[in-house]
Amino acid sequence: MKFGFDIDDTLINLREYAFHLYNKKLNKNVQLDVFHTIKTLEIHEAFDLTAEQGSEMWNSLQDEIYFSACPPFPHAVETLQELERQGHEVYYITARDKEFGERTKKWLLENGFPVNDDRFYCGMKDPEKINIIKELDLDYYFDDKPAVLETLLDLPLQVIAKDNSYNQHLSIPRLTSWSELEAIVKQNS
């Protein structure tokens, strides 16, 4: 089978990692329970930043957010390794800027994710991402972003949301832990 994965906030805990960095850089102590109630992808409002200030903050920290110690979600690495061992195809489809493509691939490999060059797609806006997902003829696709997930619902693939505070309004199958993947696949087979 063919499995497609978004990276940020699907396989790796990017927003929460950035949340901790914002606390550190802004010398604040916004509690983690606030993070878990944020209903948007952006986290700046929890720090009383405007959208412009939040964008500037994110852009100034991109290297540190993307390429330092941002942790994978528990069981994500092992789950994707097991899919590869079973002979499934694993695809990464991320809207990260194209300039980060090679470094992202390297970071994934260094953190144990199984990556094949011909199954790694980086540097596109959401409409292009959706077209790539369609062209790949995936069996399963996992993402966190409501705008992407909603657009894929009419396709002949199993679309699954990685559970996050900002996608709770979606009435689609969701994954709260990567240890659940095997059961989800068995249930949909």
C-alpha cells in the first residue's frame, strides 16, 4: 500500500516545540494548557503577538524550529519504519519552503525516518500539495491541516487527521497516537 504523510504537526511535534521556543525567546511562561486550547495553526496569539509579529517571530526562528531538537511524535519513527519493513511505500508531502527540502530530508533520516528521494515532496502551496497527493494515488494520507484534509475527502483514499486542537471540528477519522496506525489500517482493510 501507499502511505502519504505530512511532516509538521503530523509526524513531528513542531507547534509545541515552537511554543516552548517562543516562551524562551520572549522570556514568558505561557502554560502548555494554553497551547492545547489554540484553535488555529498559528501560535502567536497565546503570546499577545499580532499576526505580523507572529510571522516575524516564526521566520526568525525557522532554522531552530525545523532543524534542531524538535521531537517526533511518540511511535512515529517506529511506525513508519515498520511500514517500510512490511513493503509499503512511504511518501512525505510537506509544504515547507523548497529551500528547506534537502535539510528536511537529512533531518528526517538523522532522526530515523525511512526516506527515499523519489518519495519526498517539498516546497509547494496547499493546492499543489493536493495535486501531488492525487497523482500519487495513495491508499492513506495523514495530515493535520483542516484546509488540506477537507479538500481530500472526495478522493478514493483514506484521509486521516493527526489529532490537534485546531482540527477538532473535522468529522473524519483521526489518529491520536502513531501506535494506533496498525489498528486503523486493519479496520479499513
